[in-house]
Amino acid sequence: MVTVDTHPTTSGLAPLTRRSTAEIVAEQLRTAITRGELPPGGQLGEIDLANRLGVSRGPLREAMQRLVQEGLLRSEPHRGLFVIDLDDDDVRDIYRARSAIERAACRRILEGDRAAAVSRLRAAHAQMATAAASADADALTDADHYFHQTLVSASGSPRLERMAETLLVETRMCLLALQGTTRHSGDTIDEHRGLVDAIEAGDEELLLSSLEAHMTEAVDRLTRHR
């Protein structure tokens, strides 16, 4: 078991949470999938991964089974485990589910502390702008992922966050594919700024229509360039 410090409380004492080795390994595997280090369709070699991660095969197997349950890995009898491939139908379904979750998150934000949400989202948007200015495609993909993660987190709903977690990993796989498209990064920055502006203004109709347009544009580009 590994002990990890969380954010300190106002008293200066930090509560401790215990994470199993399997949980930590599962997180590392998710990260490797999102970054393309474990590519779509690629087979996972148990011995090789155990050596690379410095863990025994027991926790690794448990971690991989978690990712099978999450839908990020698929099991083929007598062959082993593989990273999922995403076809056009998968892409549409991912963004359909994301749209439902993020619409719900947006509504909760508008009902709650908009100022706090806007502050967090402005900071996330600034990271996107910095990455775009440096022409760093990987950093921009990271920042895009973080923006939407922040949007769902700002809703204050742990269940929406849990539902979004796997979808955001799959989305990151999609975003890697988008790095090869020709869309100007400034368009992406403007779209995300528009979402924050609509939240700040408390304009639900504009916010939801902008979110829907953002999702639709991403699906169109992904399916067009596959």
C-alpha cells in the first residue's frame, strides 16, 4: 500500500488516503494510453509491463482488469489484452456521452458558485493559450483535456466526475488523432473562451449551444480525417 498526502486542511494537517499498488498501476496505464505510449490496438505484454513499472504481476493483472471493466482494454481469448481501437461509431458515441455529462455539469455550475467555477476555468484556459502560443501540440492536448476535466469537476458532482473519467481518457485518444489536422489552434482557444464567458454571464442557452457546437465540430473533424 502507498500513502499519498492530499491537499492540506485549514488546520495545517493533511488527511491521508491509502491507494493500492493496483490503483497506482491502473492510473499509470491510463496515462500511457492517453499519451499514445500504449497505442490503440496494441497488445499489453504482462512481463514487459511488470518490469517497466517495477511491480509484481499480481497488482498489474488487477490493474489491467480494471481497465477492461472501464472499456479501455479488450480481452481476446488465448491472445491476451489489447488497447481498444476507436472507429467512427465509437467517436460519435464518446462525444454523445460527453455532451450529456458536460451539459449536466454546466447546469449545476450555473445553479451554484459561478464565480469560483469561472476562476478555475480561466486558469485552465490560460494553460491552453500558453500551449497554443508555444505551438506545442502535446501541451495543447494536455490543456484541452484538463479544461474539460475542470469543467466537470467544477460542477461539484462526484458521480459526474466518475462517469467522465473513462470518457476523458477515450477522448484523449481522439485528441491525439486531431493533432494531425490543420485546424488553427486559435479556433480551439476561442471556443473554450466562449464557454467560460457564457458561464460568467449566466447564459444557459448560449452555454449549452456553444458546448454542443464544440462537440459536433470535434466529431466532424475526427471522422473526416480517419
